[in-house]
Amino acid sequence: EDSLFDESPKVARNEVSSTSAQHAIKMLPFPVLPEQDMNVKKKSSSTIIGQIEKIHAKASRAFLYLFDDRVFVADDRAEAEKLLHVNTTNNPIAKKMYPILGAFLKLIDIELSAFRAVFNIVMWKDPFLSFWTTLVVFCLMVVLLFFPWRYLFFIVGLVGL
């Protein structure tokens, strides 16, 4: 006799749903979870230095290359580093850590330069730029004070944004 508490139909249903879920996960174009098996060796598509350089390029682009202070542009990076005596220490730990820490410090330099520029404007250390920034903010304040907000919100409400 079938009862409501019979476990066999639930097991069959769970097996079907788990296989369909596994099939659905295999169909995804990206892995849902990283590989959990420690014995599986997975090759990374990029190195740490490559990833840091990508982040540096994005940060430079975000700040409109204002704080990109490259002294020169070299076609062959290895030859340029050799001529400039970059990373010529005999310390093996420093040789391994310099490319990673150097790229990371370049990232921090961009954010520090942006912060320093804003600080100089706010503290009036650059009076010319501080004056124009203050004038633009004051004009914007006056315009926004008399801006017809009621009409704007009415139109936005009609459009449904």
C-alpha cells in the first residue's frame, strides 16, 4: 500500500532533479564553483602580474590618464629594464616580489595622486583651480536651486523610469 510517508517516490524524484540540475550546470558557459578537488591541476589563463597590469590600465583609464607618469615608452620591455637597471638586486626574495609589489604600488600611486589633487583643490594650495572649482559649484548650486524639480519628477513619473 502506498502511504503519504513512503520514501521511495521522493528518492526517485530527487535523483531525477539532481541529474537534471547537473545537466543544467554543465550547460552553463562558466563554472558555477571553483574546482573543489585538490588533486586536479588547473592552469590559470593569466598571471598575477598580468592581472595587476589589467587593473592598472583600467584605473588609468578611469582617471583619464591624468596621473600616468611614464617617463618613456619602450617597445622591448626587457631591454628597457636591463638598460635602466631595474630589479638588479642579488636578494632572491626581492627579485621575486619586485614585479608584483611594483605593479601594486603603481596602482596605489594613481589613487594617491587623485587624492592629492582633490586635497590641493579643497585646501586652496592650487588657487587658480580652486577658484574655478568653487565658481562652477556655486553656479551649479544656483541653477539647481531654481530648477523646476516638480516638472522633472512629473515627466519621469509619466515615462515610468
